Amino acid sequence: MNIILYSTHCPKCIVLEKKLQSKNIEFKLIEDSNIMIEKGFMSAPMLEVDGDIMDFSKAIQWVNSQK
């Protein structure tokens, strides 16, 4: 599984990063705002799982569903 967290280290970004870590989910962290802009992201954090892009609320739901 290929997981990428796009983060600006805002409060929501920190929450999502800690949730991923608490579930021992390995992820790549991208902090480059230029990459986020190129992808058309208007907010952060965004989580990409095998090409599926999720906003904060969907990402939290996905993390919570992982064993």
C-alpha cells in the first residue's frame, strides 16, 4: 500500500499524522506546498492511499477503519 500524507503541520495535519503513527501505518510525508498546489489541493492535510485522495474527515475515517 502506498500512503502519502500532504501536510503543512497545521493542527489537523498533526492530528492525522499522530493517528497514522498510533496505528503503525507507514507513510511518506510531503511538506512541499508547491507539490500540493500542483495537485490542486486547496487545503491540508490530504491523504493519498494508492492514488485515492482523501480530505481530513475521510482520512480520519479511513485510519480508524484500519486494523
